[in-house]
Amino acid sequence: MTPRPHRRRSSKESPAQLYNASEVAAFLYLGTLEMDSRVLSQQHRSPPVTALSPMATNHVIQTALQSAVDDGVFPGAQLAVRLRGELQCMVVAGRLSSEPPGLPVQPTTIYDLASLTKPLATVTSILLLTQGAKVALGDSVQEVLAELEGAPIGQVTVRELLTHRSGLPGWRPFFERLDARGMVQGFSGGDQPVKQHVLKMIRDEPLIYARGTRSVYSDLGFMVLGFLVERLSGTMLDLWCEEAIVRPLRADPLMFCPTAGQAQPDVMRPIVDVSRIAPTEQDEWRNRLLRGEVHDENAAAMGGVAGHAGLFGTAESVLAVSGAWLRGYHGRESILDGKLVRQFTTRQGSAAQSSWALGWDTPSAPSSSGSSFSERSFGHLGYTGTSLWIDPLCELEVVLLSNRVHPSRRNEKIKVFRPCIHDLVYREFVSV
């Protein structure tokens, strides 16, 4: 494969990236959308009733999502809203692809979740391993990954990795280095020799700041956490997640490498029909349209299974995991310990220092969650056009899945759409 020019990717959009003058100008339609949605809401209200009927509210949300499709924010999307444990709406709009035009999006359409892998797979796994006394947040990674002993990264703690305060850079094009060594053979499952080489590259990577002194969102840190989960559990990350998260929560379809299937002892998962999967980018490195292959190049080079990216799923399957976090937060029956859930979802520093909790982000103005979610909210974004936000105070869960990188990652219109749709959802479902 021919190396491509570096195009640095960031799975977390910093607050400064959310808005700029040109984007606001390009999205004047959103102001119209707000006005239109209010008109739609009023049209469906029957005084003196104060709450919208589910049908009326869903129509408002459907109109907003379709407007985003029409304006090229993404080819299509799923939006799921759950309030106090009750599904309020599951709305879809658009098509699976625009080049060429694909089939209409369905609630069963599977999306590349990108960095939602971090909280749904990796952070959930770390919490489970912590509550099982397999690891502690204060443990240094070299206590588990002996290969890192003696290197600066070896002294970094699990907590520092989760809060993006490890000193590691945000991203490096490891896939190009692996490709140059002829180590990228395929994209259909974890490859241990490749992963060992990635761990060595991270070990040799100079820290860009003193650990604990700053917060720099880092894919590399979550690669290390993925390796940590594998070492502690004694199994591959995808198999561990299947057994420890997906099956107990009935979160199917939520998986790595959806078109590869699984054939391991005690694990048999059929290959997913590729027609159910929304394609992402016409990739310059792999020279093909990606469909069922993880969009993230480093995760692809690692066989599609990594701690920072690789997970695929539907809005419904994402809700299955988010519900476990919300139930745990309120001390209800969950596979997740309530005290740990509260600890993991609490911001770990002042707003001036960082908005990060333990693997989860929290709102920081301006936020992709809009302006109404409480300060106790937690969530995460995915580079491909996905997001999950949870407000535990009103028990609101909002999942937005899209393939905004189709056909190109240069489309960043979603940065303005995200906060607007969350404000609209909050107003229609909570502020009544």
C-alpha cells in the first residue's frame, strides 16, 4: 500500500472547533430549522395540553434530521432518544450512501462508531475489571504490561490514561510505519505481532508534556488501555467485550469486524450482511470505499480491533450499554457498580483544566451536547459522525449515529448540527 499524505484526525472536537464564522454563515438554515420546529410543535399542540404527543414530537425531530440530510451534513442518520428508561423516539433519515445513492437508512442499519469504542468498549471494560479487583485506577501500566517497564509511559497510571493526561500525543500514523514494514496483511481481526509492534512504538514515543500536568485527547492512550484489557482478561478485546458486555446487556449488534464473523471456542457470530452497514470514506490509503471495515487507519492496521476505535453498532445497541451506565449511576440493577459509575462519570479537574471524566467527556461551553444538558452529563463523540450524551439528572439518553465522513472526511458540517439537535431534543422531550 502506498503511504498517503498525513491528514491528522481528531476523534474529539475541542470546543474551539465547534463554531467559526464561516460555518455559522453556512448553517443559517439551522436558525430556520429552529423556527420551523417551533411552528411544527405549535401546530401539533392542542391547548390547553402542555406536552407534545409522541407523534408530534417525533415529527419535529424527523424534520430536523431530514433537513440535515438535505443540507449535506451526512447522507443519512439514526437518532434515538430515551427518557427515564422509556424509548421516546427512534428516527431515521436519508440513505446509507450518497455516492452512489444507497438504500434508505433503517433502525437496523449498522454504523462505524469510531471513538464511541472508547466509552462503550474500553472504559466499560476497565470499570468491570476494576470492580472485579483485577486493576486499580492508581496502578501504573507497567504493572500489567511489562514491556513498558523502564519507559516514561510505563509509569503512567490507568487514571491518567482515562483522563487523557498521560503525556502521550494525540495521534501518530502508526499504520504507515506498519505498512512500510509489510506488517499490514489484512483487516479481519486482531493480529498479535502487529499489536506487539504498536505497543513498542508507543513505548518509544516521547511524551509531549509531563504526565498529569495537561490534558491532550489521545488515541494512543486508549490503544494502551485496549492492550491492558486484553492482558488482564486473558483474551482478545473483541471476544472479551462480546462475553462481558454485549451478551449480558443483549446489546447485539455491537461488534468489531462485522464482516469477518467470529469462530472461536464457545463463540460463534454470523457474518453481518454488508448491505446493512453504512459505508464511510473512499479511502486513499486502502484505495477502496470502506464498508464494514473500520474507518480509523491505525485500528485497521491492528486488525480492526483496538481500544480507541473499531466498534460497529446501531443506535439501539448503543442504548443497551448507555442504559447500564445510567442504571448504575442511580444505583439500580446493572452489571456496573454504582459507586464506580459515579466516579468514572465525574469530571476529574476544574473546567479550566479539562472537561474529562474517566474516559467520558462532560459538557464545556460550547458543547456538542448543546446548552441544556446539566453539568453532571457525560458523553462522547465519534469521528465518523457519531455521538452519545447522557444527562443522569433528567435520565435522558441521546444517540446520534451517522456516516458524515462519506464520501469524504472533509465534510465537517456536523460540528454545528450536533449542538442544535441536542438543544431541540432537550426542548421537545424534557422542557415541557
